[in-house]
Amino acid sequence: MFLVHLIQQHARYTSLQSKEVTCVNPELTEKCLREEIHKDVLVTGEYEVSEQPNAKTNLKITDSSGHTLYSKEDASKGKFAFTTEDYDMFEVCFESKSPLGTGGVPDLLVNLDMKHGVEAKNYEEIAKVEKLKPLEIELRRLEDLSESIVNDFAYMKKREEEMRDTNESTNTRVLYFSIFSMCCLIGLATWQVFYLRRFFKAKKLIE
């Protein structure tokens, strides 16, 4: 669960892990927050923007490729939800604007409550639909939480294997390059010896 307060939005990036953010640059009017989320994860959010005269706030959520997952103009209050298709970096951007001739953008307070994974699921609704008892729904929640932890460890293991393979590949390439460089140096030194020997013989400096 994330609670983020944005005051005087600007274009610097802040992680969604932050509990409270205070911005002090009134000249720029966009605030983006970033979060890395795993594949096939449900993400939900609820936001509310303080009302100010002559001000409008637009909300846009995109992935690292620039694909828009959610967009709303004049986003004063609402909810959003989406499921990630792949492990990626996601951005939640609030942009404040004012009509031409109305002066600058006033300070705005944006409350963003964002959840993903197990926290995003509405277990009360699941219990009603599937007619589960309190103990059963708690077991379901623990099962989902355990699965989430297992997936996190699996991803970390995969990343570790990828990094190890990259290091081994880099070490192998460095070794081959070192051997190639050594062979080139030996070949060049041998050529210089024979060349100088022929040169000195031509000048009759040696027999």
C-alpha cells in the first residue's frame, strides 16, 4: 500500500515506495512516480486531487516502452486497475495545467493509494462470490502470498543465473582476446626480428 502526497508537481522521478514526497519546483508542472512490477501482477490504485481554481490535472500510466495503460484528463478523483504483461518499469504521471491567461499552476495535493499483487485483491468480494468462510479466505490469502514470495525468489534466481552467465561469457571473451593479443604481439616481434636480420645483412652489418 502506497500513500504519496505531491505538492507543487515537477518533472523529477520518485519511487512509489516513498511514503511522502514534497516537491519545491513550481515552474515545472509534471510529477512522475516509478515502480518495478513483476509479470502477471494485478495493480490497482485510487487517487484524489485537491480542487484548485483554474487548474486541471491529467493522469497517465505507461510502461517503459511508452504504452499507455491508463489515461484520464481532468483526473480529480477515481480508480484504476491493470494487469502487467511482463516484468517492467511502470510510471504514474500527474500533470497539472491551467488555461491560457489564468496565471501559474497553484500548488496541488494528490493522494495516491496504489496496491499490487496480493494487496490489490479484494478478498472480501472473493469470499462473497465463492461463499468462503473466514478461515478459508485467510488460507487463500496466505496461499497467494506464498506464491508471490516463491515467484520473487524464482525471479531473483533467474536474474542471478543471467548475471552469472554474462560474467562467464565476459571472462571467456576477455581470455580469448588476451590470447589473440599475445599471439599478435609474438607474431609482430618475430616479424621484426626477421626483418631487421635481413636489413642488417643487406647493409653487411652482420653475416
